[in-house]
Amino acid sequence: MKRSVVKSQFDLEIRRAKEAKEKLAKKRETRKVTQEKTGGKKKVSSKVARRIQQRLEKEEKEGKSADKDEGEDVEEEME
């Protein structure tokens, strides 16, 4: 941050607001660059990734154990 002689409290508030705005713009730009590098995917910890994988596997098992005939009927109706 730049330090200069401040004439009044109002000038100080204006300067701080401008600095905050510039800081947010810089953060936003950095975030955009990071998202482009990663392809927009968020990084998750191995613990979270494992939970997501377990949930997906559980949903697949429940879907397969349900009536299989219903799934075939739906496909035929769509065609």
C-alpha cells in the first residue's frame, strides 16, 4: 500500500476504497487464470474424492438392483 500525506478523513476513505477495489480486481484476474489452467475443475482432497466415489458407486448399485424392466420400457418409449 502506498502511504502519503492525507488531507482529510474523506480522502483517506476514498484512497482505501480504491485500493480495495484494485486488490479485488487483481484477485479476480488471478482466479480466472487459475481456472483456465485447471479447466475450471475444483481441487478436492483425497478424503472428499473418496467419499464422492463411494456415493457414486452406491447410487449405481441401487440403480441396478431396482427393477431393470422399467429402464428398458423407458428406452423403448423414448424411441
